[in-house]
Amino acid sequence: MARFLTKSDEQRVLEAIREAETNTSGEIRVHLQPRCKGDPMEAAKKRFERLKMTQTEKRNGVLFFVSTRDQKLAVLGDKGIDDATPPDFWESIVTAVTDCFREGRIPDGLCEGIRMAGKALQAYFPYQSDDVNELTDEISYA
């Protein structure tokens, strides 16, 4: 099976996460898995819990859940950021990312979505001098 992201692509995505997180107390994770039976949002909610993303102090974690073979995407924000953003905010990110995916620009799509989420996190949860990185930035795989 061909890799969804090359090593170079992975590094670009990780750099986008680190860059987005430098201006916020929020946390961003990317999860990739080959298959997703059913609704990707339901799968994302389960993965969000497994990754312990609800354990951030301000409940401001964001998960990009991608089912690579099924070409399904869900973007999920924890309660703090979800309550702060407009109702269609996550869907606007999904649209931007999937537009890039359709053009074959997978890493560009992920990086663009991460930047969009990072801007919202920065607006609602700006970086404070005592902030710590509460979650790993590494991409998770199943």
C-alpha cells in the first residue's frame, strides 16, 4: 500500500502544527487510518477520547481525522473551542481541506486546515507565557 503522506509531507504537517500552536494554548493533532466504517465524525469522537484530547486544561484541542482509503475527513474541536467558534466553522475547514485533497494536494490540504484551526485557536485562546504543550504534536496512526 502506498503511503498517504511521505516522510517529507509528514514533516510539513508537523511543522504546520508547531507553527499554529506557537500562538495559542490550543492543541492540534492529526490522526490517519486506512478505513472508517460509518460516519467519520463518530470515529473522530472515539479517537479524540483515545488520544486523551479532552484532558487539555481549556478544552481547546482540535483533531483532524482522516480515513485515507475511504477518503473521509472529520475535524473535531473540544468543548472550549467548539463553543467559541461559529456553528459552521469546522465545516469550512473540512471544505478547504477536501478541496485540496480532490486536487491531489494532500499535505497542502492538511496544512491549510491546521493553519485555519490555529488562527481560531489564537483568537480565542491566545498564547500565554506559562503555556505548555499539553499533547504531543506527532501524527497518530491506526
